Amino acid sequence: MIQLKNQLQLKDMKEAGRITGEALLVARDHIREGISTYELDMLIRRHIESCGAKPSFLGYHGFPGSACISINDEVIHGIPSKKRILREGDIVKVDVGAFYKGFHGDAARTIPVGRVSDEAQKLIDVTRNSFFSGIEQMKAGNRIGDIGHAIDSLVVANGFSTVKEYIGHGIGTELHQSPDVPNYGTAGRGTRLCAGMTLAIEPMVNVGGAAVRQLNDGWTVKTADGSLSAHYENTVALTSEGLVIMTLIESDF
């Protein structure tokens, strides 16, 4: 069942989104060669808690961190660790959630460590751009398939692959709600979009093939062929006035 939000609920969700987006800025500002993913996780947690919120991911189905931090060929769900040290040229996916006044925000970015390869930078840019291509279709009367089709079309046109096994989702009082929001699909198909819907739209894009595999830790997901992967996500709301991106603090990030 899809949970539609009223104006008051959207206001609280926007605050959860703001805290989430700010936590990503904290990560961006501290990512450098030599820092561990554990240190980043602690910085993110401190910021979320300092805002009177709780990290959505901490303890979620047993997840041990406040953020998912995934490096290079890791797609999503990387576990923060004191042993994972960032190095020049890495690309780091930071996925963050904040729970505030009964609502969740959820967002992710792929952040370069210093100078990265041209291929890695193109991957980061295409993944981000595919998100914005997708949300151009988030209009009342359109369908979920319109969003996924727009995302996948841009990804494929740039020679990359869209991950199929992990997708976006509805969000609100629970971190994951209906409807599912695949990053691929057929235009004109799927659930119809309407005001009050809040979605976490999150393209995951690979340089190589779309196939992925989960590691024995039960969380970390890598590309099956070892190619680089990028992730970009925001919590968005469709309101009577139009689209609101709740977790985007700076337009160029």
C-alpha cells in the first residue's frame, strides 16, 4: 500500500531530508586519502545525532554502521571499517539515512578521492545525470516506468549498465515502502504517480555488465566483473506544486 503524505507530513519529511543531505556534505568535506570508512561513519553519525535525529541504517536488519560506504567496484551496502583506508583515485559511495519526527530521509553520492580516472569521473557524472533525467518524468499522471526508462536510456546511451537487482523505493514512516522504483522499465507502465508520493530514486550504474554479487558478510554488493560502480540517490516528493528534492542541499552536489 502506497503511503501518501499531507502538507504537514511533507514538512517533517523535508527536515529529515535536510539532515540527510547535510550528513552527505559532512562526508564530502572529510573524504581524503588516509581516512578510514569507520571515521567517516562516525562523523556522519555525530552530525545526524547532533540534529536530534537517528541514523536510519544503524541496526537496520542488523547493519552495523550509520552509513553504507562502498569503494570502487562495491556497488552498495559497504560496511564501515577501521581497516578500509581511502586512497587517491578511489570513488566512494556514501549512502545515508536520517530518521526525524517519525520520517526518514535517504540519499547517496559517489565522491572521488583526489584525482580519479576519466572513466571514473564520467561514470560519476552519468549516474548523477541519470537521476535528474529520471525525475523529469516525476509528474502527476505519469508512471513509475517512465522514471526507470529515462534513467536506463541515459545510462545505456553512455555505454554503461544499470544495476537491475537493487532498486529505488517509496519512503516515509518506514525506510522502505511501496512502490518499488526500478532504475529501468517501460515508459507508460507501472504505478501512476500522484501528489503526496515520496520516493527514494537511486540509480546504480556499472562501467561493465549489470550483474552483481553479494559478499559473505551478507551486506556488501560488488559488480560481478570487478568494474567500477557509482550510486546517486535523493528522496523526492511529488506535491500539488510540483517536485521537491528533499535531500539536495547544494545543487552542484
